[in-house]
Amino acid sequence: QAYLSYSNIAALTHLSRKPGWDITKTLDNVKIWTHEEGAVLSFKVEMQVKIPSHVAFSLLSDFSLRQRWDRHFQTCEILQAVSEEEKIYHVTSAPMTGHQPRDFIILVSLRQPCRPQEPYTVAVRSVTLEAMPPSPEFCRSEILCAGFQIYSSSSSSCTVCYFNQVTSGVMPYLAANLTGSSKSIEDTALECIKFLE
């Protein structure tokens, strides 16, 4: 568990520091970046939020609140509280046209900054749990690496960066988006800002 938790945080930190991010869209307080490496597509959504960083961290680290702003989360149930900083959740997402509804078993690892310039971190990755084998009603999908980094901008504002390394399991939700026929990434980011503020 200690290794999984460490590698969860390390993978997100590594992804955020990769060179070669391309900005694809800029709105008033949202920027969307993509990064392609072989068959792996990653994206980063940068949001400017008018609340203190520790408040954003507290709200974003509670995954039971996620349905309030992310329509891809249909249900989210805590399976195991491993520690104060590690929890395992079962998440289901609504079916997309022509696709079975998906489910995910995710480990969420939380870290507070050790130094002022470091971000608050909420790292997410899929894990397997014997107590929750795949069920026929869902297509079990995997999250390689995702999560939030929250940087303090001032005492009353912060920058929230959401990262996701995209697998084929998440692709149906994004394909329409990246071709421009849907605005779900932008819409979700704006909903997230509204929820946080």
C-alpha cells in the first residue's frame, strides 16, 4: 500500500513536469493543454479559482462531492479508508451512446505541500480489489494517472490543474471533445470552478 500510494503521487508529479505540453484552448479562466507520447494522450486543464488553495484541496479531495460538478461521475462509493490520506472508491459513469456504462476502482492519495511553493496534490489511479471483481453490468475501465495539483496564487485565490492520462476506457468521453463537437472538458471545468467558488 505504501508503494502504491507513493507511485500514485510520483506518477502525477512526473506527468505534470513532462516537457512538450501544447495549449489547445484558452477561455477566461480555463486553459486546456494536451500532451502526446506514442499512443498515450494526456491532457491538463488549468483553472483560476477565487478561493484559498487549502479550501480547494479540501473540496476536491472529497470524491463524494464530485457528482455535484462532474456529470461523468454517476455514483461514487467509498470502499476502503486505507488511511487519512488514502481512500479507495468505486465509481460508476453514465453510459455513452453505444457504450456500456463503465466502472472504476480508484485509489485517491492526498498530499499537503511540504514547502510554500509546492502544490496540494490529489492523485488518482486504478487499483484491483478482490472484494470488488468486475460486474457484467459495467465495463471495468482503468485510470492510469489522473488528479489535481493546487497552487496558491494569493490568500484568496489559487490555480487548480487537473491532469488525466487517457486510456481507451476514458476515450469515448473525450473523443468528441477533442474534435470540437462537444465541450465537455470546458463545461466540466466551468462547473468545477462554480462548485469551488
